[in-house]
Amino acid sequence: MSEPHDAFAAFYDQTCVPAYRLAQLLTDDGQAAAALLRRAYLEAWRRPQRQAASGLRPLPWLLGLVHACARESDCGPGPAVDWEEAG
């Protein structure tokens, strides 16, 4: 593998579990969570320079991407938590 691929594989290995947990929380649906993560990781692959420019560590930056992707699309039946009831 090339250096960018190796670096991205390490990034994925370090972030995939918490990112999936967040996606699952946001969607309450396994397939929608997986689709959401595909979008977030694709964005991370296409624009890795944005992580360095953000000043954030890789995991918080990726979790922000997951949130942004969720806001930009219909990513499932809704959040796992009813925020009005939890309020």
C-alpha cells in the first residue's frame, strides 16, 4: 500500500468504533449508520487537509463530519434519543 492508504487505514482503525456508535445514535438504524459513515469517511479521504486546518485531533474532527453528514441528508428514521422527552 502507499503512504496515504496506510495513513488512512490507521485513521480508520482508530476512529471507526466511536464513529459508528455516533452514527448509530443519530440514525437508530444499522444500514443508515453505515451509509452515514461511508459519506463521512469519503469526505475525510477527499479532503484530509481540512483535519489539520481545523486544529482538531482526528477523532473529534471525524465526529464533526459524521454530524455534518447527518444534517445534510436524511440518514434514517431519526435519533435514538427523543430530545424533547429527555429535555
